[in-house]
Amino acid sequence: MATNKVTTNVIDMSGNTGGLVWSQGTSAQRPTGVAGDLRLNTTDSRLEYKDNSGWKRLSESAAIIPPFTVDFLVVGGGGGGGAGSNISSSASGGGGAGGLRTSYGSTSGGGSSAESSLSLSVSTNYTVTIGAGGGGQVIGGGNGSSGDSSVFATITSTYGGRGGARQTYGAASGGSGGGAAWENPAASPGAGTANQGFSGGNASSSGGDGGGGGGGASAAGSNGNGENGGNGGNGLAVSITGSSVAYAGGGGGGARINGGGTAGTGGTGGGGNASSVSLGTGDSGTANTGGGGGAAGKGAAGNATAGAGGSGVVIIRYPNTYTITVGAGLTSSTATDGSDKVTTFTAGTDTISFS
């Protein structure tokens, strides 16, 4: 191989944005060399130089690792269903689903386009919080409640709104809103949050006694119709884990069961069904979907319990060349899908980091 000798005192490469390519080879391919020679050792991917005693590594600090992109799915905790203060007075609304935000696929919650992936850095702490589901209303007991929000880094998905209950609490707004309870005059459903979910359904407006369904990530809750409860709004299917799974369905609205009404069903994505039995308990939203709780069944006066909202979830997808460190306050699992790792967080709050 020919040797080109540079005789000038200055070599100016300032107009070149690339790097200088050194001679390279394995440890076994090291030449005899002379003091001052420089090469890349491909055995350990380190630069080394020759001095009078042999080949040595160049002194170096930690490698500069550029930011990397992470896809996410963040779902808030679903709202609890309603049951009213006197179950003979009115049918109640289903709980709204937790808000849904995702960068994976083409669609996010509330009918919006998928969000941009996050650019993260190694050795940096990022917060993860899994929102709990809200409690269901209890006739003669505790009040129903909205869920809690879920968080990943700069992404927050809002809690689902509680379902409405006559003479106690109206439907609450949230990531998706809770369904309205039957009232005279009519009560309003809870509103959804833009780019996260939809509103709950209205209660029956035809002189009947059906409550509205809770809103979901991809559809509003259905209105009550006569004695019938409205169905919960459907959630959104996301394939971030490698399989298509639906999240954030609204809870079903209550019906006047002793008047021949039909209970509302929960929306796809973990929404709980309203009870189809007088004074029966509504189904809870499915855990780690953010589904809304189903309303309690309406019949003669007495005690009944609405379903609780399902807890939220945070799922992140990132290149498998990175390793995640998860704080002790979080419950998580990691799987591999193709060239990516997928970490699912199902409970708790703490920080995570990557290396």
C-alpha cells in the first residue's frame, strides 16, 4: 500500500462535517508501528496509540450518546359508575374512560392523529405514574369518584369522569366524560378532553328513566332511551405491544330494570356493563385499560353499588439496544418485539432511566 506523506504544517478540514477515519484492525492485527501511530482497535472499539513501550488506549470520558426516540401509550384511570341517592328515583350514568394518548399507529384518543414520539436521553430520570380507577357510587354509602391521571415524562392522560347520580353528584368531565343520570330537568353529561376522549351520553329525554353511557377514547357514550341505559363509548385499539389491544372504553348507563328497561353495556376497551338486575352491582372497568365503571341497576328503593373504574396503564416501546432501569415504586414487565423492547407499567409511581 502506497504511503502519502503530508509536508505542510497545517491540515485544514474545517469544511468537512464528517469524522477522520483512522486505520483499524483487531488486536491480533496490530502493526509493529512507531511512537505516535494511532489506530482503531476493532476488537474493543477503542482508539489506541503507540508509544515507546507498546500500544495503549487513548484516555477517554463517557461516550456521547445521542437522544433516542420512544413510542408511548398513556391511559388514565377510568371513572366510577353512578348509582344515585335513591335507586327508585332515577337511573344513573356510566363512568367515563381515562384519557388516552399515544404516538404508536395512526390514531390517538378523541379522534386525533397519533402524537409524535418522544426524544429521550440516557442517564436521565423520567417520571411514570399509573392512575387508579375511581370508586363506584354506593346507594346509602360512599360517593362515586373520578379516576386519577397517568403520566409518562411530559405526557399526562387525564382521569375518567365519574358517572352522574341523581340528588348527589352530577356527571364529571375528564379524559372522557361520565354519563348523565336521569333528571327532571335533564342533567348534563361530563365533557371529554380534546385529543384524549369523548363526552358521556345524555340520560333519557323521552320521559323514561335511562342513564347515559360513559364516554370512551374513540366515541361518545350513547344516550339513554326510554327506560334503557346508554352504552359506553368504545375505546381505541393500539398495537404498541405487538398485539392489538383495546383501551379506554366507557361504562354502561343504568336502566329502570323493574320497568322493563335494558342496562347499558360497556364500550370495547374495558368498559364495565351496567347491572341488568334490580339493585345489582355494576361491573367494574377492566384493570390497566382505563375503562369506566358500569352504573348500578335501578329497581325498588334499596342499596346497590356501581362498578369502579379500571386502573390506567403506561406502555413504552424503544430500541432493544437500550436498557431500562425502573424505580422500586413501579410495577412493570419488559418484553421484546422484533428490534424493540416494550415495557408495560401497571401500578405505582417512580422514575425510570435508560442506559
